[in-house]
Amino acid sequence: MGSIGHYIFRTTFGAFLVILISLTAVIWITQALRDIDLLTNQGQSFFVFVGITGLIIPLLVLVIAPIALFIAATHTLNKLSTDSEIIVMNAAGISPWLLFRAFVPVTIVVSLLVAATSAYFAPKGLRMLRDWLTAVRANVVSSVVQPGRFVTIESGVTMHIRARLPSGQLLGVFLDDRRSPEERVTTLADVGDLLENESGTFLILRSGTVQRYQAGRRDPSFVVFDRYALDLSGFGNTGPAAVKYSIRERYLWQLIWPDPADPWLSEQPGQFRAEMHDRLLAPLYPIAFIVIAFAYLGQPRTTRQSRTTSLVGALGVMALVRLLGFVSGVMGVHVAAFLALQYVVIAAAIGGGLYVIYRGIIIEPPAFVTNGIGLLTERLMRRFATP
């Protein structure tokens, strides 16, 4: 199995990298276009735009990598079958179980990649994204906001200043916050100064008023202040790194051994628990998907035996396993017992697939299903065939 194992590893891992990079790039572009206002409204450079939006790539890899491995495995198995290599190997005494062992190294590599991304790189990227966005929005206030212009800091937040002194002090500050559908907050101040320290970035306002318009109430409430500190890092849910990280921004060990005094743990214990189990199970999805792919497509077949239905079946089972994992995580936030569902599903997929591979069972749909699909295909071809 030495040369065969190397050949399968090169083919599968090469296809995995191509698929992973392609899918990640496509999804990243669609997500990056949502933040195009960094270039337009907020005047940031292209490199800042790419850097900020690129920090979500580890999170995308965490979801896409198991699916990319599944597609790469099906590609390799279809190639081996089309070239009759699986039949030749079987005739030479290489059983499906021995052939499956050649896919184990690439599965281990992808599982380790997913484990590292889940435990460290994905939350690290989200933390860096939070810090960078905070700096960008502080830069918007300090340099991009021009006197006499209404500038959108983010969706629902508009800022205007009357003048800017050579010292950087702002005069005639207007800030309108409509992010919450329940409340609109309008802040007016005569003077504003930008302050940065270890706790975050703040806009210190002097001599002004805060007007709050609450939904369902006719009259607004007014608060007059002499000095008021506005936390700029609160925009876009990007708080200062040293103060409070969200649950998705925690490292895996912080979820397993949380601080008992953590406010998130007391406020959202269900979300904390669901995120921990989802991270723990992430490295098992590549194993489950490779087992499913080989169980359906790894057995030797003749040219008369169609692999299309087996491919569709493998896709259906893979999608079902991942969908049940998502459902278990969502429902487990409210009912802890639902979190056991994803363990059962993954164990059943791996255990059942390994049994099928070891016993050499060929998974095929019933004859009436195959005949029905063939009849339907023939009718469609006759109906739409060109004369």
C-alpha cells in the first residue's frame, strides 16, 4: 500500500486544497462585499479592507473543510472507479478495508487542521477583527469625518461635526444612533475630544444633550450633561479586547474551563454550552464524511452498475449529518438534551460506515427505485430530444 497510499494521498489532498481554496474564496467575496462601505463611506484603503474581511477566513475554513474533504474523496473514488483501478486492486487482493486505510492519513491531516482552527485560529481571527474594526471606526471619527458632512460610521449610525480645530478637537458634534428598532438616540455636544487608552476608544463630549426616542412613546426623554464619554468601540458589536469577548471569540479551553465570574456564562449558559460541544465535535466531521463517501463509493463495481445513485445517497447522508449537527446546536441552547443528538448522529455515521466498509457491502437503492429513475430519465430524454 506504500505507492498506492502515496498516490491516493496526493490526489485527495490536492483536490481538497483546490476545493477548499475555491469555496472559501467564493464565500469570502460574498461576505466581503457586505463590508464595502469601509472603502466607500469610511475612506479606508484597499489593504485595510482586505485585511479586515480576510479575518473571517478561519471561520469559513472551519465549516468548509469537512465538506471539501468529502468532495475530494468522492472525486478520487470516482477517478479510481472510472479508470477501473478499484477493480484491479480488488483483483490483486486489496480489499476495500485496506483501500480505505489509504485515505486515513489525509483524513487525519484535515481533522488536525479543523481542530486547530476550531480551538484557536477561528476565535483569534474574530478577536483581531473586533480590535481592527475598533481602530478603523476610531480613525473614522478622528480623520475621515469632515466638517459639514454627514458620515455613516456604520449602518444606522450617522455623525456630523461643525468644525475641527488644528489640535484635533471637534466642535458642534451630532451623533444619531438608529441601530435598535426599539430606541433612537441622538447626541448633541458643543465640544468633542478623542481619547484612546487600554480600555478602548472614547469620544469625550462636553456641554450637550442626549435625546432618547423610545418606540410606543410620543415624547422623547432629554438628558443634559457637562461631560459624557461615548464608547466608540461599541459600534458594530466590537468592544475592547481587554473588556469582554463574545462566546464565539473564546478559545476552546476558555469554553471547557470557563471563569465562574464570567458574565457571559451567567447570562447565556446555554449558548456557552452549545458552542463548546460544537467546537469539540468539529474535528470528527471530516472523519464521518470520509467514511460516508467510501461506504457508498469505495466498493468495486462493474461498468453496468451505476454510481450515480450511490453518489446521490452519499451526498444526502452527508447533508443530513451536518444538518442534524446544526439543529442539535441550535436546539441545545435551550434544551441541553438536544446536544446529545449530534454525538449519536456522528457515532452512527462513523460506526455504520466502518461496518459497511469492513464487510464489503455495496449500498444500492432497491431495484424499483433504480428502474423508476431509469424510466424517468428515458422519458425526459425522449421528450426533450432534438429531432
